[in-house]
Amino acid sequence: MILTNVEHVPGKEIIEHFGIVTGSTVQAKHIGKDFMAALKNIVGGELKSYTDLLNDARETSIARMVAEAEEKGANAVINIRFATSAIASGASELYVYGTAVKLR
């Protein structure tokens, strides 16, 4: 599966268009890790546990989008975009979407 954030794949021709495909996940951090992140926020630096959480959420969302594209018969998803939103206190959604196509 080819995944790209541009509208065309160089050297490939779009021969079929399947429409928008999406993937999302809602995740929350453990209360203990929230406390440690609050302490880290005081002294500065990377909040590693949140970086890991975001990476996991991105991978999960992409996998769900790819599964939807494969079900439709696509071999690529183009023009991919990401969005995030707060769902509840301490919980956020990571949403990914793109256009499923068949390339030749």
C-alpha cells in the first residue's frame, strides 16, 4: 500500500478512485503518567510518554485507514491528512483521512 500526503504519485497513473477512507483512535494516558508529565512540564523537556502515546495512536489510525482502503480494492491512499481533537478531559482522538485509489 502506497501512502502519501500529495495528490499524485510520481510515475504512477490513477486508474480508479474509491473515495475517502478514514481511521481514528481515542486514547487517554494513565493517571500516573499524567502526574509525571505535569512534573516534567515544570522543568521542561520532552514528554516522552505523550510522544509514545501519539506515535501509537498514529500507527493505529493509519492501520485502520489502510484496512478500509484494502477492503475497497485500493493499492494507495493519497492526499493523507491528520487531525486531533479533545474528546474528554485527558482523552484525545487522532483522526487520519485520505483518498483511496488504484494506481498503475
